[in-house]
Amino acid sequence: MDALAELRAALGPDACLTGGALEGVAHRSDASTTGRDLPLALLRPASVSEISKALEICHRHGQPVVPQGGMTGLAGGANCRPGDVALSLTRFQGVEEIDPVAGAMVVRAGTVLETAQNAARDAGFLLPIDLGARGSCQIGGNIATNAGGLRVIRHGTVRENLLGLEAVQADGTVLSHLSRMRKDNTGYDLRHLLAGSEGTLAVITRAVLRLRPLPSGIETAVCALENYDAVLALMNGARGQVTLSAFEVMWADFFELCGGRRLFAHTPPFAVIIETEGGGLEPLLEKAIEEGTILDALIAQSHAEARRFWEVREGALPEAHVNDIVNFDISLPTAGMDDYVQGCRANISAALPHARSFFFGHIGDGNLHIMVEVPGFADADVHDVDRIAYDLVREAGGTISAEHGIGTLKRDWLGHSRSPAELAAMRAIKRALDPAGILNPDKVL
Amino acid sequence: MDALAELRAALGPDACLTGGALEGVAHRSDASTTGRDLPLALLRPASVSEISKALEICHRHGQPVVPQGGMTGLAGGANCRPGDVALSLTRFQGVEEIDPVAGAMVVRAGTVLETAQNAARDAGFLLPIDLGARGSCQIGGNIATNAGGLRVIRHGTVRENLLGLEAVQADGTVLSHLSRMRKDNTGYDLRHLLAGSEGTLAVITRAVLRLRPLPSGIETAVCALENYDAVLALMNGARGQVTLSAFEVMWADFFELCGGRRLFAHTPPFAVIIETEGGGLEPLLEKAIEEGTILDALIAQSHAEARRFWEVREGALPEAHVNDIVNFDISLPTAGMDDYVQGCRANISAALPHARSFFFGHIGDGNLHIMVEVPGFADADVHDVDRIAYDLVREAGGTISAEHGIGTLKRDWLGHSRSPAELAAMRAIKRALDPAGILNPDKVL
């Protein structure tokens, strides 16, 4: 039998879709919109043993497999090439247990992030992972990309909230270490190796995630600021005085695009959403207004009003439609971030006069996002924009991916952040754990 | 030339000690006192290029190399077998830079932890890594073992404070990623793979460590408690009301051994050292006394008095000499820890009536330490005690090493915490990064 026939026999026809059955079910692309091809088949196993069986068959046949979660990634990491088989975890979902004593949740990889967040909240805990795609991204993808998001400043990236992990290796071997211990120095940390490896080393199936106490006294404000020095002054002042749970900065271009004028009559040069736990926001902002650090501030009077602020930051209601977007997700030294923005904007305008750039980010974590509209989306133009952005990142001592990962779209630029020796070590690890090279080929490396 | 002659030629005679020159300079054992042999040679390179050259020579000759830091480990991880060459990082030491804007320190691996702590404090920052061996342990060893210690409850283990890393691979290749970024998703996380790998995958040479603001309003108390339920009640109460920076529990056997009667007239069943930041300790303890949670408490009135409390916990001034110690460092679900202690103590007494056990630990992190005096230190007796302790750990769903690592002493028990599939994956990674198997052979795996 060939690989597809074996897969169909092992999983059943409902869990191995091919041909016409793929239309409307399988994805051509993640949220980067750069994928072009449907997979050869879409596998939808519903248990770890089915996932293991599917991988064992693919491994034996040398059949490439692309693990897929909620398809919300922006780096092309879950897109298929012609002939690839997609492995969706969507049918292996659900929160299996919440352990209130350990402060931990056992969750299946196919669970939608928001479902897991709600289960934690219903049990009186905070799942400290949150990002704009919460309604469709999946826990497995969050871990495979070491997702960042909106709570990193307070609780770290996904790996910092990952206690235990189960994954299936390329040959079907199940690696299970669903530890709930905070401290565990028993050999190499496979958990941290798999987190952020973007499905190239194993398929993540279950995780134990750390829960935190539900925060109390959440306060949210949006502030208008005159310049980037004021942004830094506000952040540094806040760090000494309050417990920051978010500090999100929008340059005027982004704020205007995403409906900022529903908040302030005139678009300020910078807008900051600041969220605190345990009180203290109002005195902080009063002092900042007195000292001239901020021009204006709105403190949310209700949860609904706070959501209105966040809708702007998350781009939920854009003022205009933007097409042909190239996304960037870079880390930079915080102090030099506005210099980077000005240089990047100027260089892009000089190279591509019709391109438009929008800047925003998790500045408290040193993480800047850029959306660049490249009309026509020609490969050469995209490459030019990439080169401008990444050359400046390298000059500034930053990294080409803070939280989105490498996928295919940043693969050619990985050498801007990692040395040939590091890339060789990564390739050696890849060969050791996936000798047939079937797991998400051509991604990352 | 043979390996030694090449090493001597490359490093110079002062950096390649052999024969009689080893006496009084080279170590037979780390702090576990289980090592018996001097190395064939002690290498003391003073730069990354010398470290690289030394490893390249050893790799070419298949010469085993044991990386050594401050020799304060308790798992035998830095001990040499006959014929091994020891590679000490002691001459590659010093804090290279403190970056106040990024909140980061660049430090060489041979730097003594306390030296790095002091440099951070002089610059107005906290280096959030601290353990009893601070005066002699080295940063490289702290990272190679992913050390825990006294601040984990507040700031996590070493890996959670590790931003960037430089290391030399077995063949001399330098892997350098001295990033200061908090978020960095650029390929596999080699930093987390090397942290905790105990010198078996590469020799750590430099690190970028995260600094935190100097804590203010530190308060320290030692409390006497009647039973373990009271310990849990105090901890849970404290978590809701104050910022805990340490929560250390001593069972009566340990407290008495380490001079606890200098603090309380009668040895209580449990003693807890509690340290808080930002105030609130006194009302917390008053309430706990009113509610009957604690029997008595002493709040330190000075830094010197707080040090006196800590001297008990760190065993600086023991009441009696204890010989032939077997050390344990395990993680357990916090709620079941006293059940474990009672079972372990009873089983050890039944098997070895002359053995004495002393229990203490970082309970807030689920980490228990045990010192067992095994008179005579016979291999069979040590093995019996190991089996008793580790069988109970497996039953309780804990791990056999929380922070000390595996080394040689826990290697035979690693299967109690990790599956055959996980061990096979670790071996595959070891072969991929050290194909000749020269780095710290027979350790961990």
C-alpha cells in the first residue's frame, strides 16, 4: 500500500481527507496569506495513538507532514507544499484537568486558546497566555511557536508557562513528560527544545500549563503622548510604581488606521494602552499629566470600555482596508526603537514610494511589529522590504523574530540573527530527532 | 604528539598542569565528596579561543574532558574518572558589562556567583540567582546545572534569568548568541538546551543574565509551627497578601541539627524562614498568630539578625558533625510533602537503623532536600537509601532532581523520572552535538 492508502486504512476515511473532500476544509495558507497549495491529504486524528500511528506510517514512507493548529501564524510555518500531508490537531482538543493545588492545567494541543482561558477562569485562575488570535489559535501552535502576545511583560512567553509536555516524534514515538513540578532538572530540557521549534522536531499533543491567581484590580487606560521619550518616561515611571500587565505602543500611522480617532479627537504621535493590576493607575497618570509626560489619557470606566481600547490595538475595526501586507515581528533594544522606526519608514518609502508602513508593539518586551502594505505583493518588492527591515535589525543588535517564529517567510534571513555555527547545531539536532526529514520540511532551517 | 603534549604546547605549561603539579590544585571531588581520582591534567584556559583550541585538540584525540566550575555540585557531575582531563573556567572570569537600559549583565563563566551579585548591586540591580554556595560556585556551573536556590519562588531558576549564552562545542566550534532581547524566536532554543545539560553538550563560556530592580522593603522572619497543615496555611495566606521572596521550611530534625535552638528555646515541629518584599510581613504574622497558624515568630530587626536566621537554613553552624552524607534534591507536589517525609524517614529507619535523616527545602517551589547520614557509606547502604527515596518520589509523581541535576549519583535513577523514549531522544541529541563523546562522559545519561 502507498502512504495514503495506509493512512486511510489506519485512521478511517473521516480522518484522512483527500481530493474534493479537502475543499472548504483544508487550508491553503495561514494568516500570512502566502500559502498557495492544498495538502495531498488532511489528517484529523482524534487521539495520541492515532497521531502516533499516522506519523509512523508517514515516517516509513518518507511522506512529509505539516502539523497544523489554528492557522493563525504569520510566518508561513503551517503552509503546505504540493505533496505535503497536513496533520490537524483540531479533533484532539479539550481541557483534561485543572489542578488547583499545583496551579496547573492539562490540555490537549488542539484546544482553542480562548477555550482554555475560559476553563481556567471558571476554575478561578488566570491562564497567562493571551494574544489577538485567541478565538482560533490552538494551544499546540502556541507552544510550537513559543507565542508571546499581550501578557509577556507580566508572565513571560509560552515557554515560561509550560510545566510539562507530551509530543510525538517523527517515527511515532511518544515523548511524554506531563510534569506539574516547577523545578525539574532531570536531563536535557526537551520541553524547551520543542517549544518554538515550529513542528520541525515533533508534534506537540498535550501540555501542562501553569496557572496564576486571577488578577484583581485591573485598570486600563489609553494615553496620548507627544514623542517616544515620553513613552519611555511613562514606562519607566510605571515600572517603579505599579504592577504592569500590558504596555502596548502604537505609532500614529497604526493608531489612525485602526480607528484611534474613536478615542482621541486628534491622532497623537504616540498612543499607549497601559493595563495595571492591583490599583495605582490613576495617580500614575495624574502625575504623568502634571509632569507633561502625557498629553491626555482615558481611563476605562467599564470592561466594555477597556475592550474598546483593545479593539484598536488588535486591529479589530480598521478604518481602511489594507491589502498585500508583509508582517514583521522583531526584537530591538527598547531605547533605540523609535530611531529604528524612523529609519525603516524612510528607507521603505525611498525604495517603494507606494508602500505604507504601520508600527506598533509590545514595547515593554522590546518587541516591535510592522505591517507594510506592498501594493501588488511582487516577490522582488517583498524581498526589498524584508532586506530593509532586517538589515536595520541586525545593525541595531535585535533579532528578526520576537514571537512569530521563522516559518518559511523569515528562513532566508535567519542568518541575520544566528551564526553559521548555531545553524549547523540546529541542523544536527533536526537530523538527530527527524532523520528522515518528514516533519515540516523547509521550515525554519 | 599525544593529546597532553599538544595541549601543553597550545596553552602553555601554566594552563596545562599534570603529575605533581596537580596536588593541591586539582579536585578529586565536588561537594558530594564521592570523587576519588585526580584528572590526567587540569586545563586552565584564559580565553574563549584557548577553550576552543583545547577542545579541538581533545576532540581530535578522543580525549574525555570534564568541565569544572566551583566544584560545589552535589551530584558528582564535575568529578573526573581516571584518564579524564579537567577543564577549569576559573581563569576566564569577570563581569564584562552591565547594561542598565536592557537590565542585563554580560559575565564570563568562571566568575564566582557572589562576585557577579556584588557587581549587580553596585550598579543598583539585583542578580536574581542566589544559593548557599554563592561564595565559591561559578556562573558557568550555575547555568550548566540550571541552578535553583533561594530566589526561585520570586524569580525562577537560572534558565528563567538567562537572556543570552556563549558556549564552545566538543570540536571547538564557538556557539555565540549573547542576545539581550527578552523575546527571541529565531530557531531552536540552544540556550535552554545547554542550560541544565551539565557540561555534556558544550562548555559554557559567557552569559547574558537578566537583572531586576533592587528589592526594597525586605523583611525576614523565622516562624515556629505545629504541623505541616499550618505550614501550607501560612504559605497560602502569604501568597495572597505579600510578595514572597523566600519561603524555606525546616523539619525539626534539620532545624535542631543546624542550631535552631539559638532562635527558639524549644525546637518546634516545623520552622519557616519567610522573606517578603515591599512590606506587609508584620500584619501577616500577627494574623497568623491570632488564627493559631503559627506558634511563634521572630522578625529580624537588622540585616545581621536576618543573616543569623539564614545561617541556620544554610547549615553554616551545625550543632553536630554529620559524616557520610547522601544528599537528595527532589520535587514533589507540595500538598503531599509531609506524607513523603514521614514515609521516607520510616522506611530509611527500618532499612538502616543507624542512619539519620534531615529534611528541609524550598517548599514554595515544591522542592525538598534530604540529608541522610549513612554510617560507613557502604555502596549497598547508599543504594538502599537511594531506592527508598526515589521509589517514593515516583509513587508521589515527583522528580528525582529539582535543582542539583543528575551527574553520576542519580544517573541510575533517571528512569524513575524520564521514559525510555525521552532518554533515547536525549542520547540522540548528545550524539548529534558531541559525536566523539568527549564531553563529560558517563554523566547524566
